[in-house]
Amino acid sequence: MHDRILPRPATLAALLALAFAATAQAGESATHSLPTINVNASAESDGYLVRAVSSATKTDTALTDLPQAVTVIGEALMRDQSMQSMADVVRYVPGIGMASGEGNRDAPAFRGSTSASGDFYMDGVRDDAEYYRDLYNVEQVDALTGPNAMMFGRGGSGGVINRVSKQASFSTIRALDLTAGNYRKRRLTADLGQAVNEALAVRVAALAEDSGGYQRNFGLERKGINPTLAIRPDKATSVVLGYEHFEDYRTADRGVPSLNGRPLDLPVDAFFGNPAAETRPARVLADAVSSQIEHRFANGLQLSNKTRYTSYDKLYQNISPGAVNAATSRVTLSAYNNHQWRKNLFNQTDLTMLVQQGDISHQLLAGMELGQQNTDYLRQTGLFAGQATSISVPLAQADAALPVSYVLGGSNSDRDGRSKATVAALYLQDQISFGPQWQLVAGLRYDDFRLDYHNNVAAGVGALLPAVAQLSSRDHLLSPRAGLVYKPVDMLALYANYSVASVPRGGDQLSSLTVVNQSLKPEQFTNYEAGAKLQYSPDLLATLALYRLERSNVAVTNPATGIADQLVDGQRTKGLELAVSGKLAPAWQVQGAYAYQDARLLASVSATALNGATVNAVPRQTLSLWNRYDLSDRLGVGLGLIRRTDMYASTSNAVVLPGFTRIDAALFYTIHPGCTAQLNIENLADRKYYAAANGDNNITPGSPRAIRANLHLKF
């Protein structure tokens, strides 16, 4: 695998350490120090740089005071890049990639942890159904790498992504965005807010999209509306109530197969399976109701309560390619569908207090989370002519109409069941400042997590289906976190961090419980991290993180029993992450990320995932750098570079997705203060590349040159 796009990571780390030290020394000897940054809100930003977040500690904390790697993608960068999806966001986050998700969901990989489709949150509350999230109602995206169970509970093994929603405030907001482009791109978003009086404000974010895509026969239709209401009954209390309805209808496209260890060389719009869109739908209907209540007491104590109820109806049906026979020029196709209904109800209550004792201050947090998730699952296998579970077709006719019916019991992956997950959690945290130079963040979370699964299929129905009617597990999860920050000068922060997260046997989507694993300990992820954050100026922040992530309690086949009931240390990821955000000059803004990752299996997990294998979907090196330069008050240009080295399509390490370099560009023109025109070009050189995979024969080609014209109106 070729990965020499930059100096070796050890060399790069040494050079950066010297640069950080030299800058710090210069800052220490200077006559004047930089002004102190006052953090007033979690979304405080100026351009691309967002200086503080609340998601990492549940208190508004400057990024330089956090002992961990956190990348924030703010509204300014999302607008300049015309971002619309999580895949767009993570391109500029070091240590996070995105797999194809079978053409129906966001599928991030955090520091080599690839089973993470449930590690999504909205305003700090779990949003774990499998679907594609939109950004129409999002103020910023906080990407936290490394285990974050202390704040977010189970999962978060390699990181989490938290969306901060647009909420009603007491300022006037009037914004419309119209987007059009090639491949029949058509999209409209609106953001309207207004104070009704001193105690009441409203805001509505809305979305309508009807687009095509570069894949043949692809279609996408999205609708969303998210009204919120802010209430201030008195000066010490605030209430925000919200409701969201979101619909996403698209074509499930599983990509192309491989041949001789590489993706099969086909036109970028190649499609496998029935061409009729109704035969391969991927859709989600989601409704969410939320409330946030905050009250500040006279003694400095603050109470916060969040409640969020969500209902998801998710269906996808697809035909996917398998192995290619080069001698006959034929490919094997198989099919299945999956329907999931989930209802989440979570309530979080937090108490915070600032205690000052001389030069030492304590920002104390005590919290409780209660939650329940009820899920119904139905997976069915597709049967072709002759009731076969697969069919061989000529490559030249891979998208011909095929008769297929879906039945329960066609494979041992099928299921018809329901689960109920309940959680009761308590957590304590202390952010201690020992004068201006030393800070300590320490916390512990306890989760009582129970999962009950009921199999709706009667014993003896379907020989390949599980026969056990009831499965259950109960875990008592402890999630510690300790981080130390040292500031030798105001502009430089050095930190070290230790954190642990656990993933119960129900898995990321609460559907992996079996008669074998229900009594096994949860998988555990332990992270050791050290780094530095350089606030070079009030408008520019650079960060460096070095880490080692250990995955233990991985279930492998026990030679004595012949079943997967033996727990071993199964994976290790070592890496380096760099990020830069902000202004290099008054007219020049940048957002950059570099990651080096070495993620390997430490045990043979299966016949195709052997000890020493490199983890799939984890390239050795990734680099992204976006620049915006304003030539005048009215005219600006943007230029971006995305580089990725080779990576494997699966842990078999049999198929390689070649590395690539992609160039993006943009042009910005302010017609008048309330009207801005924008042109974005993705893949300017129109290079062919492969963006992601979901196994050795489901490989997604990247987009050819895509052009988007945007009109942004404020009134």
C-alpha cells in the first residue's frame, strides 16, 4: 500500500513539536501577551474557527481547555463548501472516514472503529437510527475522536458526532438558499426566526430537495421541517421546545464489485440490479419532539433538563453484486430487504456549579440519564427464479429487470423480532483549574444497561432462523475519563487524556444479541492520548494529537468449544491527528486536517479477518485542506485539496481501494449585502476514484465533476 504523501508520522510529529515549542518560547519572551478569549456561548465563532463547545463536557468550554481532539465544523464552512451530509463534514475531520453504508445510511469509522453507525447525537442526545442525516437544521457539527462514553454513554468507541441544532433565539433571522447543479440537483432550504416579544421567540428551518445523481437510475427526495419555540418566563429560566419531521427517499445503490484485488473498471454510472426505483428503495421517516429547560439559581447552581422523543421508520431494499467470473464475464447478484421501526425516549438532567477556592476553581457536574429504546426488526432474503438466493447474470446486463420476491427465512441473517433497551445512568465530573497554567478534567459514569430481545418466529419455522424465543443481557458499565492540560504560555496548551468506552453485546443497532454472546462481557475500548493546541492568534487554532486505542473483549472461536465465546484483545489503532482552523490573514481562511492511522487486528476474528490484518475503511494517511480568500469585499475564491492513500475494502485485505487526490474549487460573489451567489465545483479535474466500500464487492465510485450554483438570500 502506498502512503508516502507526507513525511513519516514520527518525523512530522517531531517537526511539529519543535514548531510548537519555538512558537511558545517566542510567545513567552514577547512583551505583550495575546488577549484572553472570553467564552460566552458554545457556538462562539468568527468565520471557520469555532472557539468553544459544550458537547465535550456539558459546560461551555474553550477548545484549548479540552484534553482531547475535537474538531468543530461551523456554519460558515458548511455554507462555503455547500455541505449537505455527514460525508461532506468528515472530510475535514482528522481520524474519521465514511464507509458506503450499503447505500442507505451514514457509516463513519472513528480511529479504526468501523461499527459506529449509532454514534450520532443531536444536541447531546442519542440519535442512533441508521439513515442519512441532513444539515438543513444544523448550526455546527462537533466531531469528538477517542472514546467519549463519560459524556455520551455506551458506544462512542472511537468517537462521536454531535449536531448542534438551529434553535429559536431572540434575534431576527431571514435566510433562503437555492441550489441547482448538474445531475439534476435541486434544493431549497429556509431559516426564519423572529422574537414575538421579550419572553417568546420562534424559528423554523425547512428543506425541500428533488435531485438525481451521477449513478444511473439514482433519485433523491428529501423533506424536512423543524420549528422551535423559545420561552423566557423570567431572567433565570429558559425553555426551548422543538419538533422535527424529516423524510428521505433515495435509491439504494450498492456500488460495483472487484476483480483481481481492485474495483472492477466500469463506467462511473454503472448499476447492478433492477433499474426500476421502486424495486430498490431506501427511505426513512423520522419525527422528533424535544424540550430543553435551564434554570440558574441565585447561589450559582444551574439546572438543565433535556427530553427527546424520536420515532424512526426505516426501510431499504436492494440487489447487490457479488463475485465476478472473469472467464465468463458474469457476476453473481443477491438481494434482501430490511425494515426497522424504532422509538427512542431519553431524558437528561444536569446540575452544574462553579466553586472558587482561592486560586483553585471547580466546575462541578452531576447528571443522570434515563432512556428506553423499542425496536422492531424485519429482514427478508430475496429469491430469484427457481427460489435461488442468488443469480448469475452477464456483466453487460447487470442492470436488467430481474424477478425477485422477498421471504423470511431465506438465510440465517433474516430475522423477525423486537427489542427493548433500557438505560439508567449517573455521572460526575470536575473541571479543576489550578491557577492559569494547570487544569484537570476527571469524571466517571455508571450505566445500568439492559437489552431484551424477543424472536417473533415460532420454533421450527424456517430452518435457518434462530429458534430461541427470548434473549436478554444486562451490563453495568463504568466509563472513566481523566485529562490534564498544561499551559506554559497563554497561546499553547499541552494535554494528556485517558478514557474508556464499552459496547454491549447487542451491538451498535441493538440487534446482535445471540444465545452465545448474551452472557459475555461488553467489548471495551481504551484510549491513551497526548497532544498540543496552539492558539496562534485569536482567530487561528492548530491542534496535534497522538493516540493509541485498544479494543478488548473481542469474541473469537474457542478451540475447546468450537463457538465464539473466547474473549481476547482484538484490535489496536495507533495514530496522529493534525487540524487547523481559522484565519491566516484577515482575508484568508483555512480548514485543514491530516491523519495517520495504523489499525490492525490482534487476533483472528473469523476465517477472513486474520491476526495482523489491517482494518478496513482505514487509510494509512488522509489529508484535506480548504482555503477561502476574499479578493475584495464582494469577491472571494475557494480552493480545496483532498488526498487519501490506499485502503482495504474489508478485513480480508483481498481488495484495495486505490488512493486518490481530489481538487475542489469555489467562487463567491456578493451581489448586494443581502444576496450572495456561490459556485462550487467538486472534483475539478474530473478524476475517477473510489470513495468507500461495504465489503469486497460493494464499492462506491466517487462523484465525477459536480457543479453546484447557490443563491443565498438574507432579508
